[in-house]
Amino acid sequence: MSAEPAQGGGEKPRRPWRDNVEAVTMAIIVAVMLKYFLIEAYKIPTGSMQPTLMGNPDTGIFDRVLVDKLSYHYRAPKRFEVAVFKYPLDRSMNYIKRIVGVGPEWLRIQNGDLWRSDRPKDDPPRYESDWEIVRRPENVQSDTWKALDEGAPGRLQWLRMGDASSWEVSEDRIVARGDGGLRLPASSSFMDDFKDGYPRAVRESLRIRRGIPSGMNPVGDLRFEAVLEAQTDCREVVIELREGSRIYSFTLPGPAAPEGEAPVILARDLSRSARSPLARERESKLSSPGWRLPEGSGVELAVENLDDRLALEIEGEELLSLEIPAATDQTSNIQLQVRGGSATFDEVEVYRDIYYLSNQVKASEWYVEEDHYVMLGDNTQDSSDSREWTLARYHIPGVDGVVEGNFRGEEENPQRVPGGENGTMFFFRDEWGTMHSCLDSERRNAAPTNELRSLVPREMITGRALIVFWPLKPSLKLWRLKWIR
């Protein structure tokens, strides 16, 4: 049975203006829905997450990122994800940091590393054995290593040791001829330099602002990478990572090594202190029999001391690893030694880990409540994060109750402006972003004031950063397109 058109039927006349209004309206609705529920773009204004995310007025580089706003509606945020959240002390602002503490747990920063404990809140950890070190997943760690560039751009300044006068040392390449060795750095130790990790093309444009600490702490967590090619006469190659009085040796047998030799990791402590775990053990050793450097063929090599664990990688695969006790003295260097022949190190790269500052901030240990999180910036020297968020509380004339908000030093919030007819004016932005003002003589502190507020509740976390999609700066050889890990 077919339907018949109604009497007087026919197509209604088209109204292009109406179609356009409907299309624009739907586009706005879809855009709002996408932004509110699914995905949103953000611009990174500061360098607090460098090198993962960049925002730097000196170079004009401000990453644009896409943020997934849907996932956290169905699951809890996870440790080490990069998250966008409402700043608890000024909810008109969005912050972006890395989640490092997930309640319920105790969390602390010690010697630049993160540690956690499952002890209950009313019975805090008392012994070192109550704590365990927190390690990043491999894909996160690969993005947070900070590339080092000692001295001139693109050049690592090695110090020759022993009979290394015939060695050729150039940019990212070392040709070792005969017994000898090199040391890096030529100074006493690798330090937490503010510029570490920035791309080489932008390092020289960076300025260290007043008050930002740089190069004040020795860093023991290091990684050395190279393509190593051993010649026929090479007996062995030794790479040493030194940390205080400790020596971590990675020995690789060469083509001329005696039969039965194998790669070895050896951890020793040269101090005579009876308190040193390695001094009591004297040495810890692992070996992998049946492998040696191939003759005249380059292999990708990496050795690292990371979070109290030594590792040797060949062609991207971990060959050996060794757990070691925590070290308090992190004065560090790298030494290369070639014995019994020649070898070439190509594509040399040296990295250091993030060294979380704890001695120049307001807090370095927390009990993290359930459904609360501790947020830190990857650029620990230039990050306003859970280590220092401080709540200020004031009684202000004409406002009922107590006004609360973010306390920032150096007259950032609150601000006092002298010179008015009635005296100095007081300005303070509260936790909702509202600006309050009064005569400085009329406001009063409310107790408790200048109180540390380190934790972010789950309901304030709005999304997970997914991808950097801009900028592209061919003049600086920068293409900021990558997944965020």
C-alpha cells in the first residue's frame, strides 16, 4: 500500500538562511559537546613540564596539546599519566602536571627520587625498609631522560685518562686506539643544570630567571648510549658509572677476549665504611655467558644507573640487570676504557634522570588520601606543584566569612600597592578566581594561614594529555608532534 501525498502537497520552499543557521547551531553544539565531554586543545604557557611539554617565552615555543576528557569518567587516573586539572587554590586556572602519588599511600622525595609506602596514616613509616622506590614505566622514562650537552653545543667535553693521547674525540664520536680511557664530565660531577633536556637548537636562547636553582645537586642516575664497534684486536670494553665512592662497571668482552669470557656488571664501593652495603658485600656480579662484541660490526649499546638498578642493553634488549642499595652520595661521572686494541663509539649520547628537588620547597613527604593525587612537574626546578602549594586565608571588609586562595610570594598573590590616598591597598585573588581589594590596614589574617595544600582530589582532574600537535619550527629543526607519555 503506497502513501499518497496530501492535498495541496509538494516540497516546501527552501530557505538558505535557515539551513545556514541550523548548520552553524549544530556545529556550535557539537563543538561544545566535544570540548566538554571528549577532547579539548590546550596551550602550554610555561616550562614546568619540560622536556615532556615545552612552553618558553625566550624561544617562542608553546606546545599545543590535545586532552582526552572522557577516559577519567570511566576509570581512575593512573600514576605517571600527564593530567589536566583545576588548580585547587584557584579553580579558574587549569594546570598540567604528572601524577606521581596515588592515594592511599605515603609518598616522599629523597635524593632526587620518589619513594612510597603502604603504611597506614596513623602509623607512618619509620624505617628505610618501610619504603620502596617508585620507578616509571619504560615508555615514560624514555620521554623524561634529559639529554646532556656539556660545553659547546653538540659536543661532550671528555677528559683523557692514561694513554689515550692517540684517541680521536669529536662530536658524538670516539675512536679509541690502544689502551686508555676518557672521563665525563671534566669537572667533579654531573649536576642538575636547568638547561639539561632542552633541544640543542633552543638551549642558547634560554635564560635562567632569578630564583631558579640550577646546578646545585649532583645527579647519580645516568644513561650512556652509543653504537659500539670493536676491532679484531680488542680484548674488552669497560664502561663505568661512578656514584660517590661506588663504581658500577659494565664489562663487554671483545673479539680478542679469552674463551669463556662474558659480559659482567660489577658494583663495588671503594670506601672503607662498614655502613656501606656494598662495602660489606664488596661486590655484586651478574654475568651472561656466550656473548661477546662482534668483530668490525656496530652494536647499539646502553648502560644505565636508574632508581637503584643497573642495566645493560644490547640492540634495545636488556641483557643484564642488577639491583643495588640506595646511595646517599650522588657525585657522579662516566668513564670509558678500552683494553687490548681498538674500538669506535658512534652516536654517543648521555642522559640524566629527573632530580626532584626537596631541600628548597615546602614539602617533600605526604600522606596521600584515597581518591587524592600528588602532582609534580617534570621540570622540577621551575614548577609550581604539590611541593609548595600554599593556602592563604584572610578576613576582608564587606565579605562574609573567610576568603581563601593561593598564596604566591614576591607580591604575586596577594599584592600590596602603596601610595593611595588612604594608604596601601591590598589585592587578593580567591580560590574561585575572584579579585578582592581593601585597605591593607583593614584586612586580617585568618587562622590557619599559609597552610600547605598539596593534594588534588579526583573530581578536579579533568583530562589526560594525549598528543602534542604543534608547533613546527623548521628554523630551529623542531617538529613538536608526539604522543605524551
